[in-house]
Amino acid sequence: MKFGVVVFPGSNCDHDAFYAIGNVLQKPVEFIWHQSENLANCDAVILPGGFAFGDYLRTGAIARFSPVMKSVEKFAKGGGVVLGICNGFQILCEAGLLPGAMMRNSGLRYICRHVNIRIEQTNTPFTSAAQKGQVLKMPIAHNDGNYTCDDATLAELEKNRQVIFRYTTPDGSDDNAGNPNGSMANIAGVCNRERNVAGLMPHPERAVESVLGSADGLVIFRSMAEALIGAAKATA
């Protein structure tokens, strides 16, 4: 298997994601420049966090038009595994690969701290190595992480079990005290209906070693690796 990490001008978590996959998970990984339309035969693609194109318009709105996104969209529609982290989540929403939109944090301030998120579903390539209800600790670092959508979209998300991560208190309780940015229904991450594309605002790549304060982010990357192995065995 091989992972690809897309690099946009302004990305600042691309090397963190590369390190998490290559050095900690010890799986092959390659950088993919945003102007390339070649995904280098990668089996999974990560859109990392950062400030793509300076976020001078809406976050992710310019990056959505980078040449690489045509290939990412085609890859995703063909069943390829795509994960967007923070700015990458915003890009996926702007590209229409995930429902909803990102607004300014409810307090209108940049937030950088550890939060807790609960695994809501385990039948995705991003959560299959986790337990339903498991609480993960990982950092956030964003100004525009307030997930929003209309009521009809929220109803569809809940009906189709597309909300896969929710902000909670450390004990896993649904409490607004655990929601750092005002996200609707405490949503921290969602997937598409086909379940092969997902995005989340917290940074799993910054939580892969205990020295960083948490290694809980590895659950997500291990899930992806195990899902790719399972898919390869199924087609062998």
C-alpha cells in the first residue's frame, strides 16, 4: 500500500502527516504537489492541515481548484480512500466531496488546544480499528472549524450515520462544554454516503506519539492501513 499527502501552498501539517505514516505507522508515503494531476498510484490520499493559499477567501475555497483536486475527485468517486484534516476537511467541503460548510468559530477566535472526540461509527476505513464510543484526545488548531449545514442535510447525516466524530467532554458525554467552536450537533468529522471520504477538524497526525501528549491519532491511521489491507485481500 502507499499513502499520498497532498501539498498546497500554505500547508503546514504536510510533514506531520508524512511523519505519522512513514515513521510511526511505517507505511510507504509520498508527497503530491498540488499542481500535479498524478496521484502516484497511491491507495489512500490525505489532504493535510494548514492555510492553503493563505485562506484569503473562504478556507479551502482556492485550494479546491488546484489541478490535483480533479484527480482526487476522480479517485474518490472510484472508491479511493481520502482523508481531509482541518484545512483538508474544509477543502473537501468546498469541493463538494463532503456535505456542509465551515464557519468562523463561535467565539470568533483562533483555537489551539487539545480536545476530546468520540467515535460514533466504526464501519468506515477511518474508524474500523476503533471501538464505538471510544474517546480520543487530540489537538485542534483552527479559526474556521464551526461545522454547519441545513436541517435537511443534518437529518440525512444522522440517518445515514455519516457523523463519525463528535466533540465531547473527557468522559465522552454530550455537553456543550466539550464543543470548542460551536459546531452543529457537536460534529467534529463526517464521511460521505459511500464512506470512503472523511474529514475532521482535530489533528490526528499531531497525536501519534505519547511525547506529543497523546497517541490516539494512530487509531485513525491504523484503521486506514487495515482497511487497505482488507480491500487488497478481498480482490486478490
